[in-house]
Amino acid sequence: MNKPYAQDTKDLAIKKILNSEKRVPEVASELGISSSTLYRWIKLKREEKNNSKSKFLMKKLESRLEEISEEREVLLKAASILAREIR
């Protein structure tokens, strides 16, 4: 069974790895954490970061799609008005 660790401990361990030249086994032994646990935490942190970027990009794209759809509607109305005037 996995030993529960405080979020502060997880954040500290991940920060030590990502912001320094230290290797995972070195930090793991410093903090008394198994290397596999630390690798798992790093993997989860990276996935969380990627998901965050994906959500941001998705919201931005949805917003842009809405703008373009509105512009399309205006252009269609303008085209129909011009078509009536030409007849």
C-alpha cells in the first residue's frame, strides 16, 4: 500500500528535480522517498501541465470558432441582400 505524502512534500521533491541538476535517485534518498514514487509524481505533474495547456488551447479555439461563425452569418446576410439588389 502506498504511503500518503503531503502535497508540500510532493511539490518540493518535484521542484528539486525539475529546477536543479539533481537526479531522481539522489533526491529520493534525500527525502526518504522511493525513486519509483518520485518518477510517478513527476509523470503526473507533466500530464497535469499538458492537460492545462490543452484546456487553454481548446477554450481559445472555441472562442475563435464562435467569432468566425458570427462573421460568416453576417457575410451570408450581406450576400443575400446584394443578390436581391442585383436582380
